Amino acid sequence: MGPEEKPFPVNPLTGERLDNWDSVSRRPLAIKVENELPARPQSGLLEAELIYEELVEGGATRFICIYLAHDCPAVGPVRSVRPSDIDMVYFLKPLLTCSGGSAQIMRMVESSGIMYVTEDSSFFWRDRTRRRPHNLYTSTELLRRYLAEKNDGFRGPIYSGLSFLSESGGQTGEEGAPPSGSAASITVHYPDRTCTASYNYDTSSGRYLRSVGGKPHTDMRTGRQLAPTNVVIQFIKAQNSSLKDAAGSPVPVLQVVGSGRCLIFSGGKIFVCQWKKNNRNSPTVYADEQGRPILLRPGQTWVHLVGEDFRVDYR
């Protein structure tokens, strides 16, 4: 590389090569999306670069969808924030986007200093073909407009903590952990069976075709089946707290700061490893017992935050 040449930009959330630096220097968007039956099919999950699936009340799940270089004309249904969301995404310095939350939880969001936006008529809309509260949507364009109106001066880059193979499939200058074996199918059993997630590895695309509640999980706008490139099963401590959601139900608190065991599926292989997150300012990193990072394949990564006693099947 000559003295005047600059290295090409790589998306820190996906490991994909990009055409310009602007798309990876802007503020990430972290959007809360519902996963109850009336919310399906959702919009915008295909375009998200990183998705966290978290446990909420009643054993159901919700998503935190992260967008950096990617854009999407509709994301939702957007739902309320939870305390664990702050610890999970704070390191990205994102715009946290939600439909609000209980007064106690919103005070926690405000005191954290994280930038956030909740439902209003300017940056969200209601889909009248769906019933409340499962019909609130936003878009990355509207949220970027919000940031512009706030004179957001954020400039990256961000550090995701994720490590990737090169897009050609080779190493990236660091020695990665070797796989522990192969696995073509995965099932994550949630207490709410309608949220049980399963994946089947598609060798032709190198992605994991996702189903939920025993049915293909599709995108509302395109009809395509969701298919992340990498699936992470991160075992954490989860317990009910004294906090209540807007409906008065106990809110599970997920201990996403700390360390624990982890399973990572990528390229048809399984990696048995450890996760570690020092504090809310630092990312979660995944490595084997020798400290070698797990090198993911470039593309979307889906992280399941599951209780330590959750049943996960794979073969």
C-alpha cells in the first residue's frame, strides 16, 4: 500500500468490506423490536447488522437490532426498553430507540447518559392495519434525521469486540480458535414456546435459516426468511427483579457484564468458548480458553442471551 493510500473500510459489526468511511463513522442505531406472535412478521431484522435476543416477561423474547452501515425503510414493531439494554449496548454509544418504558426504567435510561428517543409523531408511525401496541414503526432515515436535528457530532470508529475472517475466508492477521466440531441444526428452547428459535445451516449460502415457534421466521416487507451468518448462544444469569414493566409484570434482569460459557455457530462449525464483558463501557468478546478469538464469518450475527439453565440442542 502506497503512502497516499488508505485501507478500505470494514464494517466492525459484520466484517464486510465497504465503499466509504462515512457509513462506519456515524452513530449506531439500537432499536428495540418485539417478538410476540401479534408482532410477526417483523420488519427490518434482515437489514440489522447485529441482533441481540433477550429474555423479557413471561419467558418471551425481544430484540435489540443494531444498524450502522445498513439502512432500512421500516423497523418494528418498536417496543419498550429494559434495564439490561443499557449495559448491553452502551459501549457502542448508540441512539437507543424504543416506545418508552415504565417510569422507573426510563429514569435508569436517563441517568445512564445514553442517547435515546421514544415514540413521537415525527420519527415514528403507527401501522393502522395492526392493533396496538404491536404497530409502532420507525426507519433508519427518520432516526438519522433526528440525529441531524440534534446536531449530533458523533464520529467513529466504534469497536465491536467481534473478530472476523476476511471476506475471502482467510485469516485476518490473528490466530483464531479452532472449532470444536460441526453442527447443522440448532434449537434454543425458551419458556414461551412460541419464541423457541431453531436454525438449519444452508451450505449454499453459508447462513443459518431461522425458524421461530416451529415456522420459518420471515421479513414482513420482503417475505424472505431470516438467515444470520453467525449464531451466538451466550449463557448468562437471569432473574426477576423488583422492577415492573408498564403492565406491572416483574422485569427479568440479565447479567450481561461478567463472563460465562458460550456456543458459537459459524460456517457449519461449532466453537465452545467463553464470553467476557468487563463493564458497560466495554464490548463483549468471545475467545477460547487460550484466549484465541472466535473468528466469525462476515455477515449478520445473532446473539441469544439465555439463562444458564436453558436447553440448547444442536447436532
